[in-house]
Amino acid sequence: MTSFGMAFKAMFARKRQGVWQVLWVTLLGALVSLIIGCIRAGIHGSFQSDILSNGELNPFASICVMLAASVAIWGMLGIFAYFFISVRQNERMNRSATWRLMPISATKFYGSNLLSAFISYVILGLIYFVIEIVLFLPIALDKHVISETGKAFRAIFSPAVWGKIDPWSVIGGIVLMLLLGIMVYAGVSLINLSSRTLADYLPTNMAKLGRFVIGFLFIILAIWLLNELGSAYNRWLLIMFEGDSELWVDNLIMFLLDAAFFGIDAWLLRDFVESK
């Protein structure tokens, strides 16, 4: 039997290829956008003001500012694009005859598929975050703003600020966001697997109607998940300073929902969804 670790490693290697592809495409798009912006600014005679910040920063730091803004825009597009790519890849692997030949239980197979997609998605977001930090370093070290940077760091890391932060609330908020992310992936899989199952067992003339009903339910679920993600993000910003002793209840409820979605998905994959 194949272990969970081996299955996860094989699936993560496949998902990692998509991460690098999206990353390189978006970075190339950001660089091309910056070059086009520089050319347009030069043609319109506004290169000094639009690109070089009227001399308020050194030229290298100014270019880094523009590139960081471009990467942020393209990075958001890349994160959204990779979500749909990874979801599509998940469903293909769930129904792939080649992958299903792997000697492993349906629960471990689905778990490794789900977690490899989610972790690769998180890694892509962290890579963009690190790139933004690197691009903003020349700004922080620029002689024109280094004193202001020092003041900002002293304000951010002052005891008055950190003394208000509840570390357990911060950890709880991070856990909540991770559980929500897993629920999104599991919820999409639930819709896809249930719609496939319904289409396989309904008469041919009713299969389209069944998929329409499932699609309608998917829209409702997607709206609900987006609302939950927005609410969780807003709470995460507040709990760092205000604390929230009831956050563990939210995490427990979210964990139970994840477990329910996961169990139903694994059951459908094991007993109803045929490989192709």
C-alpha cells in the first residue's frame, strides 16, 4: 500500500508545477507592464514624476515601488487563477484512472489531493508576499525615507502596540483562515463529486437538469463561502488588538464542517465516482 506521505509528495510535485507556471507568467506580466508604463511615461514627458517620484526616492527605489505595485496587481490575478487551476486539477486527479490505480485508500487519496492543492495555494501566496517585502526593502533603506522608516518601525514594534495584541487570538485567527481555505476546496469538491454522481445515476434525459440543480446549489454555496471569508478576514484584523475569547468556538465549528465535507467527499469518491 502507498503511504499518505508518498501520495502527498507525488501530488504536491504535480501541483508545484502549476505554482511555478503561474508565478513566472505573473512576474513576466508585471515586468512587461512596468516597461510599457516607462515607455508611455517617457513619450508623454512624465517619466520623472510618474516613474522616478520627482526625485523623492533614488531611481532604483522608485523603480522598485512601481514594480511592487505591478507585482501586487498581477499577483492577485495569479492567486485567483491558480485557485481555479488547482480546483480543476483536483477534480481531474479524483477521476483519473491513472491516479486511482495508486494502491491507497480513498480517504488518504482524497486527503493528499486536497491538502497538496491547498498547501501549494498557500505557498504561492507566501511567495508573492516575500517578493513584495524584497521589493520594498530599497524604499525602506533609501536615505530620503530611512528616518521615516525608523519612526514607523518604532511605532509598530512599540510596547504600547504589542502590549495590546493577544497572541492566542492571532493564532486562532490564522487557524480560522486555514480552516476556511480547506473548506473552500472541500466544498468545491463536494459539488463536483455530487454532480458527477448524480449525472452518472440519473437517466440521460435528466442528467442536464441534475447538473443545473447542483450548479445552482454551487452558486449559493460559493456566495456563502465568500461571505464567510470576508467576515473572517475582518474579524482577524480586529482580534489582534481586541482579543476574542470565543474564537475557539468558531474554529471548532469550522473544523467540524471541514470534517463533514471531507468525509462526504471521500465517501462519494470511494463508492460512487468512477475513474475515467
